[in-house]
Amino acid sequence: MSDSQDILSLATAWRSAGEQVAIATVTETWGSSPRPAGSQLAVTVSGRMAGSVSGGCIEGAVAEAAMKTIASGVPQLLDFGITDERAWEVGLACGGKLKVFVEKLA
Amino acid sequence: MTPELLADLTAARAAKRPVVMATRLPGGEQMLLPAEGVDAELAAAAQRALDRDESGTVRIGNTDWFLHAYNPPMRLIVVGAVHISQALVPMAAQMGLSVVVVDPRRSFATEERFPNVTIMTDWTDEAIEALAPDVRTAVVTLTHDPKLDDPALDIALKSPAFYIGSLGSRRTHARRLDRLRAMGHSEEALARIKGPVGLDIGAVTAPEIALSILAEFVAARRNAELFAREAKAG
């Protein structure tokens, strides 16, 4: 009953249609993070987006990182949380912390 | 994710085979488990992730692995192609469940009434037996007709289905339990049946009753406190 499975199907369909796609996956959470490990966000260079890795707090920053990963082909492990310096830009209002793995769908 | 791994993962999911995509962090090397020749500790962690249906990061030796559990969808077997089922089926599909409707009455079990869902018109005990409910399966009987509900419940109670519910008032349910008792089911087994089915939210309309059933399904699946409390109260 994991909706991340549908995100992967959707991302696969986008890829097959010729889109450049990255997938971001929550790998670990602490505290009151809104989405569990395994939650996924798929983004394309053309601006399509599906799924979520938080309640909407960090999706923008993750999408930005995803563009870099698509361009370089190098995956990234992103850290988000209130103790992180990123908190000033894209902090989690809920006070949770999480890690997000971003990879290109080759 | 390489095209080869994505193809393997897609094939496993199409075949409803439970698999784990293991990603080494932060580098991103990946493999699909179970596989031959994998570190025993990693293999065991992957199996645990599937059993708990929970993805997460584990540290094995000096390496962090993100284990993404891909279990096949949970199943909901609905006995009775009735009005409430017509509300229940699309809501369950929206939740990602794999739904089967069982009703030998062909006038009820039509594609027009139940589009895009698997329909079985076998006798209910034969259908449930063929579907072989496992620990990720829920069985709900909604016909109100003992001829159809009872044989389905009889088989469901002999299975490890994690949720069994049966529609009917308290009086109807008490009589149902008497009949199942006479068929040889123990009190412990009978206590597994949620009856009247669904959380008591005062549901009246078919969609409301469907919602109460799915709410109870979620409570059972997530081991919600309220479910444990209800189970204790019997």
C-alpha cells in the first residue's frame, strides 16, 4: 500500500516517453517528519513533478538538486533538518529531520 | 538507477514478487534483493524490511544501506457484489489495494456495476479457497445472506488473513457466530471477525459504510491503538 510504487511507475513512463527524470527518495527520518522512509518524488527537466518527500517544505530544494543530478549523472544524499544550515532556506516547520537520496533514472 | 535494475524491479512488481532495492549510501551503488551471493546480514535485513513492510536505512559493517521494500499490493476480497461494495471497491483501489469481488449471483456481479476490478462468480468458499488469503489479505463479507457469507467466513477463518469483517447488525452477527461455532470454529477464531464490520463512526450511506470499513482496515494494518483496544474489549 505504498504510494511510492506508483511514483516509480509514473517516472518510468516519463522516462520511456523521452523525458529526463530524477527520483528523490526519503532514506531516513528523525522526529516528526511528515513522510516515511521510502516516500518518493519524481521530477523531470521539463518541469513535471509527482509525489512528495515532505509536506511540501523541501520539495523545491530537492527538485533543484535533482536538476544537478540529471545533468551530472551523480547521485546525491541530501540532509534536511532544523540543525542544518539549510534550515534558513528550506527548514522543516515540523521540526523533523530527514535524508533524501536523489538519483537519475538512466 | 540503471535501466537493467529498473527493468528487473518492474518485472518483479508485475509478477507480484516481493523485492528490496538496496542502495549503498552515499555513493548510490544498487542491487535488487533477494539475490545470490549477498552478505547474509544484508539479506536478513532486506527480509526484515519486507516482513515489516518498512523501508529504511541500516548500517552493516561500515556501510549504510537504504533498503526500499517493494511488497505486492495488499489484497481486499469483497464477498458480495452489493451496493456498499460499489462504493468500497473504488475507494480501496484509490488506496492502492488489489481488489477482488466475489459473488456467484451473476446479476449482481457484472462488469457494468464493477468496472476495472477482478470479479469471481464461483461459489464463495471455492473462490476464497482459490484466492488463498495470506497475511497481507483482508476479507470482507457484505451479502447479508448466510448461504453466501458463511462459507466465505469458514474458509477465511482457516487462513492467516489479517482482517476479516462481516456486515450485519449485532443480532445478525450473534446468529452468524452461532452458525460458525456449529461448524467447529473456536471462540478465539470467531473473535477475529470484525462484526458489525467497520469503525463505529455512525455511517449511514454506502460510501460512509465503505469508509468505516477501510478505516478499520487501516487500523488493523497499522496496529493502531484503537484497534488493539477494540480487540481486547472483544
